[in-house]
Amino acid sequence: MFIIGERINGMFKSVAEAIQKKDKKVIRDLALKQVNAGANALDLNVGPAVAEPLEAMIWLIETVQEVAKVTLSIDTTKPEVMEAGLKICQNQAIINSISAVKEKMDTLIPLAKKYNSLIIGLTLDEKGIPQTVEGRTELACTILTRLIDEEISPENLYLDPLILPVNVAQDQCPLVLETIKQIKLLSDPPPKTLLGLSNVSQKTLDRSLVNRTYAVMSLAYGLDGAILDPLDEELMKAVITAELLLNKFIYCDSYLEAYRKK
Amino acid sequence: MEKVLEKWTSKINEMVIGATKEEGGTRSKKVHIGGETTLPFLHFEGEIPYPPVVALEVWDIPPEEWSFISEDLKEVVNDPLLWAKKVEEWGADLLCFRLASAHPEKDDTSPEKCAEKVKKILETVKLPLIILGCGQPDKDGEILLKVSEVAKGENCLLGMAAKDNYKTVVAAATYGGHSIIAETPLDINLEKQLNILITDLGFLAERIIAHPTTGGLGYGFEYCYSIMERTRIAGLQGDKMMAIPIINLVAQETWKHKEAKVNENEAPQWGVLNKRAIAWETTCAVGYLQSGADILVLAHPQSLINVKKAISELMIKT
């Protein structure tokens, strides 16, 4: 699974403080720890409270790039912050995110093209998140066809059917699984799918258990990537084992270790 | 019409065997293997930078259990140095020297004596060497420690490193700067596990070649073939512990079987032994080429000619 580490996010108090105080060590440690734990990419989000989001994003990217040569996911709703970030990323970056909102696509797709970025596409439009499998799949299709029209390779796209917290919208949990399956039928080769996994467990008592259980279920439905906490060891073990059981790689007694050597 | 091509994300490790004067050794050439970015001979899908290579066996005692070889090569089998010279003359890419006498049930030759034998071979021929013990894991560990020392700097391939002796063999190879053959029973999971254990010791995956056990033609060939194929596919898909070259000991699995022993008087329906036995070794080897063999170890010089010809034809890009 393509794993995007979620820990460098201004929603976390320690990260918000580090951004404010320009404390590089905190950010670097978090970057390295996540990469060593198996993250293929790192999500960067300056958080809602920061005064100068553009400056903060540039600082985050530069700080991380000083220690880790890894794909960066620029997590912002502000187009100017997005472009400033994409401009200084040394590797192919991820636009996190676009949606089926026309204005979003009009602004961000040209950036994806210009910087050859990967894109996370949320199944969401002006009316919000559809409450049905068909509704979400339709929006996935809207994003996919728009990219194809703009001659962007569908391989650069991760479609996110948006999982909601189990204690807010429990009925959506199975529905998102089914959506993953439906999205995979949209084209050949199938589009890739991704979830912001931790959202499913917001405000639950045992977040780790809910996260890893849903991760395993989503993988069985064909999930390709997730934004998650790679420092959650039990979650990582469950993800690796699920992929093993899906015959994604060859078993051996030390398969967990072997996976990390990949 | 658009060509439908497989896209692989990874490549098989490259390995060099043998060190020339430039690298501090005394071999006349180096042999490169590995580096494939596609399945065997699919030149239109990826790179096959080096053709598979062929080694011929030389034993330190006559290979009595290989009656055909003992008879057909009777001029040389009693004299390992003469045998080695012939192997070089016949055009083998590598020489595979087998210290068969060291087996506790044979002469139980001491590790020191084994090392002397290797030293003489190194002085007599200039081909890169594969050095095999006697097949008894503990004894092989002891032998290889000594052998590694006399062959230091020659960048040989030492075997076998198995579940029960890999630590010693890795220590030996590390000391002398050699690569190793990791041998497992016919089981892809055990193959991967052994590679992990070996690399956990700090030994580079790039210095390992796998021997997933060679099933002889008619004696498990297809099991080995499919394990090699799965290994290669996993390696090309990015599994680092599977992205290693493969060696097949074809002679070992040919000459002990009845098809390569029984003559035409005893089994007239099988045809002339001479022709049949060589065809048996050749066919087995050529089969393994198709499942990803990087080194084939044979015994008969005519099989060498046949297999080299097959390789050169398969390496032509169409």
C-alpha cells in the first residue's frame, strides 16, 4: 500500500508549536521516524491556526527535504500555498487535494499538469459528499474524465471516497468500501484509491483498533493507498499482513521485516 | 496495433564473479550476471544486459556416482588440475570446483588440505571460480573458512550457505571478499527467509545468488521451474529479497539418474546412452534458462557447447 504519513500536521499541538517557533528538530524527527516506519510519502499541513500559511508551508517543505528524499503531499486548501509548495518540491509531489468542485479543478489541474504532480481527488462537489455509492462513484468518474481530457495520466490520480467518523456516519463505513470496489471498475487499468484513514476513528475510544480494522477491510476491497499514522505499529503490522494475505508479496517467516527491507 | 508490454518496476541485482589483476586478483576475466529488467529473453520488454553463463564442474576426486562422466572423461577425472585445464580449454565461462572428498563419509579431507587444493586450481587455471564444499553443512562451513582465505581477493562464489551453516559461510565470504550461493529446499518461502537471515548479518543482497534446488529433468524439474519463475517475478516487482540471480546445478541433478546411466543394451527403447545422457543435461539446462537461470553448472563439454549455442540464439534481439 502507498502510505502517506499524516503526522506533520498543524492540528497536532507539537507540530503547531514547532511551526510557530521554527523548531526544525521536531519536524525532522517526525519526518525520519515516519519514513523509517514505512511511509512512502509525507503529508504536510500547516494547520488552521497559523498566521502565514504560505511561509509556514515553505518552511515545512524545506525542513523535511533537508533530511528525507521522500514524496511530499502538500495538504492545503489555498491554491497559492499549493503552487508555492509544488515549486520547491525536489521530487514529484502530491496535490492534496482536488475535488469535483469545478472551481477547484479549474485552478488545481493546471498546476498538476505544470508540476507533473500526483493528485488526490475527493468525491465531493458543490453539494457536499454524496450519501450513496453511486453518487460518490459518479464524482470519482467526473474527476477521472476531467484528468483524461486534460491529458494527465490516470496513474497520477488517487481517488478518495471520503470515509467519515464511525460515530457520526456509521452507515457510510460499508458504503465507502463498496465505493472503492466500484471505482476500480471505472477504467482499465483501474484507477487508484486512497483513504484518509484516521478519519474513521475520530473521537472513538480505541482509535488504533478502529483504524487498523478498517484498513484491513479497505485493502480487501482494493484500496491502494492511505494517509495514516505510520508510527502506529499495530496498524502497520495489520496493513502488511493484509497485503500478504492478498498475495501481494511472497510469504516468509520474517515477512514483516522483509516488507520493511523493500 | 499497440503492443501490450509488461512494465516492471525493479531489476535483478548485478553480480561480478572473478577478479582480474586490476581488482587485485589473478583471474583472466570477470563474469557479469544479473541486471535483468524483464523475464528471460523478452528483449522487447526490458534489458538483459548479460547473457546467462555456463560453468563446468571439476571434482577433487573422480565422480564415481556419475558413471557416464567418469567413463567419458576418464582421461581427466583422476587429475583435477588436468581436468581444470580442459574445462578452460573447452570454453566454460566459470569453473565449478567441488571438494567432494571432504565429505565425512568419503575421505573426510581436512579444511587445510581443501584449501591447498583450491590454491593449486587457482594457480593452474585463470577462470573465475565457483567453489563448492562436499554437501555436508557443518563440514562445508569449516572448509569454506579456510578456502576463503587462500582465495582472498579472487572474488569467487562460495557454496553452499544453508539454514544450518549460513553464519559461518557468510563470515568466510566476508573475510575473503567473496559472494555466496544461498541454498534452500524447493520452497520459495524458505528461499526468501534465508536471504533475509543472510542480509541481517550485514551481508549485501548483491553478493547472494540463490540455489532454490535444481530439480532434474523428470525429477521435479517443473517444481523448480515454477519457483524460479515466481522468484523472478517478485524480484522484478520490487521484492529486494527476491531480486537476486539464480544458479542451477544441472550436472548434479542429471548424472546420478538412470536416464544418464543405463546404456542402450539394458534399455534399448531409450536409445544410445551417449546421445541421450548429453541431451538430458542439455535439455534440463535450456529449460532453466527460460525460468531465469543466470548460471548453469554442467559437467559434459558437449552439453556446454549445446547450451552456449542455445544462449547465443536466445540473446538475439528480434
